[in-house]
Amino acid sequence: MSVNRLTVRYGTGCSDCENGIGLQKNRCPKCGTIWALRDAAFSLYQGEVLGVVGESGSGKSTMMKCICFDESPTLGEYTVHTGGGNAFQLSRQSQKQFRNERMGMVYQNPMLGLKMDYSVTSNIAENLIASNCKNVSHLRARVTELLEIVEISPFRMKEKPKYFSGGMQQRVQIAKAIANNPQILLLDEVTTGLDLSVQAKVLDVIKKIIREFNVAVILVSHDLAVIKMLADRTVVMLDGEIIERGLTDQVMEDPQHPYTQQLVHSLL
């Protein structure tokens, strides 16, 4: 997939901020417009993990919301290498189909990705049914298979996620996200707020899925250790813009931008 000129603007904009003049971080003091994203561009290839790192408010989550159609951008192009034109210009129904068939999303907050008062089976089956899988025995078998992949006992498939720990809720989200064998898996701060031992369990599941399914992954995290562990390439965001990009080892060992240098130094 490729994303080009991705821009999200909250406000009408003015001649100054549209030309990048006088912005205070990502806010225009003249007209009050917030530039949540400004001309972001990157590519993602099959089997690759792209890490996205930056502080709160840098535009990471806004970018993910645009890619999974939770938010509409002000401007931008979004194409998948198998064809189909600019996905941002598709109808809402076509975008929903695109997401159901080609993408999986795991949110930082499990409540955004799961229906807490429905069973684990119902949550995972929702994605399968959306892709026209309506055979009950096949649904049950697929849910069992997915739970085993994310290391949750199938005996718990009838339970509600609200009774699960945070780490287990994230693993249910992951199972739901990979149910339709997506081309693209989006992971937004999936280990934030989890205990270290639980983080390790979730990361082990993610590594197994990357290895076995050859899926393309965008991994958003403020934790450079997670990025270093999983990402092949990394982009660094600040104030709505991508300020540095490269192979993860290159970015970690020889950061060029002062902000990236500060981030890497904080890891050491």
C-alpha cells in the first residue's frame, strides 16, 4: 500500500498556515487551525512491519484512523498495490467492504474494537459474517482456530471480553483482526498500559502472526523498544509531520533529526 499527501486539518485554514508559515507546533496562531497531519507519505510492502513512533499529539493515531476509514482526511491518496484507485474516494459502503476484506485493526483501547457485552465468539464472528461467511460450523471452527493462535483457551469462547484481563482483551482483538486473513494489519499502541509480563505475551503473539501469516503491519507505538523489536522500517512523527524515516536499525543507531536523537537517547 502507498499513502501520499495525507493531510488532516481541523479548521478553515488561511494563506499563512496553508503555506506552513508561522505555525506554533501544529497550530496556526492566526486562524486557530490545527494541522493534525500534514503531507504524510509512506509505503508498506507485503510481509513488512512499518513502525510509527512519536509523542502524543504527533499525528500517529490520526493517521491510523484515516487508513482504517474511522476518519476522513482533508486531502490525500491511499492505494493498495493490488489496484483499485484512491481508497479515500470510495463510498462509505465500499470503504467498509475494503476494510472487512483487506484490513484488520487493533485499537489501543479494546472497547473501541470489541463489543464487551457480547461473547468472544460473537465478536470474532462479526468480521467473518461481514465477509459473507455464514456457515455456523465453519464459524465455530474458525473462532476456535483463531483463539488457539492468540493463545486463549477455546473453553472461554462463550465468555464476554469485559470479564477478561487487558492483555487477553488485546489478544481477542488480534484474533478478530486476523479472522479474514487481511493483507494489512494495523496495531495502534497495543501494549500501552499493560504490565510488562502481559506486554511480553501480547508481543509474542504479534511476532508469531507476523512470522506465520506474512501480513503487512503498521505498528504505532511511543515505545521505541517495541519498535526496535518488531519493525523493519520506521517513520518518526512530530507535530503532524513525518520528520525522519529509514531502516529501523539505521534510525536507532544513527538518528539525524534532533527530536529522533532525543527519543533514542531516552531509550539508552
